[in-house]
Amino acid sequence: MAQNFRRFTSNNVGTGATTVLTANSFDTIVGISLANVTTNAITASCYINDGSNDIHLVKDVSIPSGSALQVLDGGAKFVVQSGDALKVISDTASSLDVWVSVVDAIST
């Protein structure tokens, strides 16, 4: 069975919510990394908008200077469906680099 892995990135995310991924089918998010690229601690949030609601995966989490937060840990995964949007935001301008790994489809 082949798996279609995809990656989505965004760098220098700041104080405006940035959409990193918009699902186009049923997809599985298998990794989210939020990296602080500044010299000071920042506060960041990561959430999924399902078209009506913001569902936070992490909210107002502190990330020390030069550190990264792995939002998914211990084998956790998130299933998203078409139209769901993964968004990130920071309390500091141009402070956050984001990497998202996704299984886009599974075929036989």
C-alpha cells in the first residue's frame, strides 16, 4: 500500500493568523513543528478552523528563543477533512517557522 506524504511550511509567521494547510480531502496530520526564530521567548497558538469554529491544538504556549515545539507527540495524529484549515499565530512579528507533515491519501 503506497502512502502519499506531503509537507507544508510557513516561515516568519507573526501576529496575523497564517493558514499553513487547507485540507482538500480526508488527510492525516502526522507532525507539526513550531520553531521560534527570534532571540526572545514567544507565545504561539496552533488551531484548526472547521469552517465555523477554531479548535485549538495548542493555545498561548510559550516557546523559548531558538527552541521548537512539537505539537504532535507520542504517535498522536489529527484527521482533517476537506475545507479544514490549519492556522498558526504568534504574539511577535516574524517569529515563527512552521513545518507540517501530512499523509494526503492512501492507495492500494
